[in-house]
Amino acid sequence: MAIAVDIDVMLARRKMSVGELAERVGITPANLAVLKNGRAKAVRFATLAALCEVLKCQPGDLLRWEAEDTAGECAES
């Protein structure tokens, strides 16, 4: 199971910089970069809510589930 983060998509739609978003949400640009690049292991609901408020979007606009690649698995015949 993989969770994809689409913060960069919403930033582009809102014509907003990472620095501006971080300042308005109240987190450091470094922590926002970790989240934006999909390296975060967790996100607080309060942070997610603040991101949604500033970007005027829903949580599903920022996070989505992607199935893992199963190319290496054997197929049953």
C-alpha cells in the first residue's frame, strides 16, 4: 500500500510557493518538503486540516492511495 501526496498539484493550482504555504500553515518549509515529497511517515490531522483550509481543498485532493507494483510476483496459471 502506498499513499501518494499531491500537495505540489494544489500548490500549482493555487499559484502558491512552498514557503508561503508553510508560513500560512505554521510549519517549517523543511517539514512541508518532507510531507510534499512523500517521505513523511505520518501527518497530524491538525496539519492536514490547516493545509486544506489554506489551499481550500479536501484531504482527498492532497492524499490518494496507489496499489503497489506487483510486477515481481508470480502469476497463477
